[in-house]
Amino acid sequence: MPGEKAALTVAAAICISTGLTEAVLAGPGAFGLGTLVRFIPYPVIYGFLASVGWLLCLGALKTLAGFAVTTATLSALFELSVMAHWLPGVAFALVALGVMHASNTTQ
């Protein structure tokens, strides 16, 4: 039962946040304020995207390794028993990146 309650809570949170995001983004779009985005400097956009990518990488490593990767746990990340968990995921990501790069250069 606790797992079901947690799943329902997560589903409700996703539904509510989706509705709020829709309202926040549809408001400016309905009034033609979408052109205001051009006033956001490119370094701000690049920094935001880089930080989102960094957080995604840390989250993926947390999922693969089984613990949060911090400066205190960085040495434990390179133990053989832990590397056996996250190294296949990194290898798959590198292969997928290589395939994507190869498919883009042939076109």
C-alpha cells in the first residue's frame, strides 16, 4: 500500500505541475509576448542548458551507481564493484553519441 500511495502522489504532482506549466506558458503565448524571449542573453541560455545537462548526468550516475555522487563519494565511484554498475551505461551513452555523430555526418 505505501508504494501505491507514493505512485499516486507522484502522478498527482506530475499532473499539477503539467497544468501549471501549461498555464504559465500559454498566458504569454496568447498575448503575443513570445518575442520577449529574444531579450534573454545567449550566455544565460547556455548556462541554463549546461546546468540542466550536469544535473541530468549526476542523476543518471546516481541511478546507475546506487548512491549520490559528491566530492565525498567520488572515490567510491571508482571501486570495481561500483564501476560494474555505471560503466555499461557510460559505454552505451558513448556508443549512442558516436552513432548519432556518424549518422549526422553522412547526410
